[in-house]
Amino acid sequence: MLKTEKYEDLTIITTGRGFLGAYIYPVYSYLLDDLLIDTGTTICRNQLLDFLDDKVIKIIVNTHAHEDHVGNNAILNERRDITLYAHREAIKRIENPALLDLRRYQKFTWGVPQSSKPSEIPSEIKTKSHLLEVIHTPGHCPGHICLYEPTKKWLFSGDLHVGKLSLEVQPFENLLQIMTSLEILTNYEVKEIFCAHLGHIPNGNMVLQNKLAFLKNAKEHAEKLYSEHLSLKEITNQIAGKETIMKVITKGHMSKLNGIKSLLQMQ
Ligand SMILES: [Zn+2]
């Protein structure tokens, strides 16, 4: 399922598997002049290619190497003269998606990307009418980047999940690194955030501050309960509440327990 909308001169593209007209888990790509930020899921390949057919794309930037962000790199790159960029630490996994070690639920929801060959991203990306700063923001995974447009004060935040106050994460996510990345981002003046899973989020700086405060509080709380010898399960229940259906669906790959372990550096 593919939907598009405009925000000023930005095109917001939503891809993902649909069920009864709703997305199971939407993924947002962004088209700004001739720059495409992330290429979505393979699930929507034909719809995305149709939509982009009459658009000029010269640069693709992947915010990171995950399957729902690089899904159509290869086919777009094959058909057009495009420069593909990613952070140096993401390149290996984009070249060899087997390294992502995808679980069944990930393959079902987002598909399996083909290999593509990005170049190391420079510190700035220039489009026809915008200049974007590249900010290294690891934590969700190594080689994760955000893009910042200083004139508009727009932040393309990839998978930092800035609008989501949750500890339900996958085991590779490092919440302490995410906190450091959020601290870096709070030095920027951010009006609008364009998230890879929640789309357009206004009040950028407030949202970044809220997420950082949420993680800091959770970390302090978890450390206190751990020092009082509570079990990890009890700590999880007290801080984050009971696990959701996601833990069952993903066979434990996505859980609140993962978040607590990450905050306590027990991954
Ligand atoms: Zn991701």
C-alpha cells in the first residue's frame, strides 16, 4: 500500500503492508527536490516505482541499513543514474543484507532487500534548493544518520523513534547511544521532525527533549530498582508495564525487557 502527501515542497511517501486499508507498520520515505531519503519496503516495489516514474531522482540517502529503509535501492539504482549514500558503518549490511539476520516477522512485514552498493555519505547533501547537514546518530543501529535542513529547521530522524515514548525495542538497539544521539540533536533548532515510522511531527525540539527525558528517567529508575535486587522482569513491569502482543508476534525479538536490559547495559 502506498500513499503520498505534500508538506511545502517535500513529498511524504508512505509504504508498507496494508490490512483493511490501514498500515500494519508504515514506513515513510521523503522526496525533496531530486533527493530521496530511504527507499521503503520491497512489499510496495511496483507502486513506488510507478509513483517515482516521472520524478527526477539524483541522490538516494539511506538513514540506516535496515530492510524497511533500503528495500528499493537496487531497483532504483539499476534503472537510473543515481548516487546512493549511507554512513560508512552501514555500507556492509546494505551490500550484504544477509548480515541483517532477518526474522520471519521482519521478512513478512517488510520483505528482504536486494544488495546495493552505497558510497560513504559526505558531511552535506545538496539538492536544487536545499542544503542538508548529515548528523551521525547511532543507537538504533550502527551507522544511523539524521539529515538536518537548517533553513527550514527540518530534521529527518530515521529510526530514532523520537515521537514514541516506549522501551519496547529490538535487541540490537542501544538506548544509551540513542540518548547521546538525542543530546547532540537538542543542540539544533528543530521545528519539524520527519520520522521514518510516524511521519511529520511538529514541535521538534520539545519532542526531542521529551524523548531524552523519558529515557533518562527510565534509566535512573531501572538502576535504582536493580540496586534493590529486583529481577529484570519485575523492573520491566514496574517501569514499562506488561509486555504487549509484539513480544509474542516477534517471538521475543521486540520487547520491553530488551529496553530495560539496554538501559542497564546487559545486552
Ligand atoms: Zn530501523
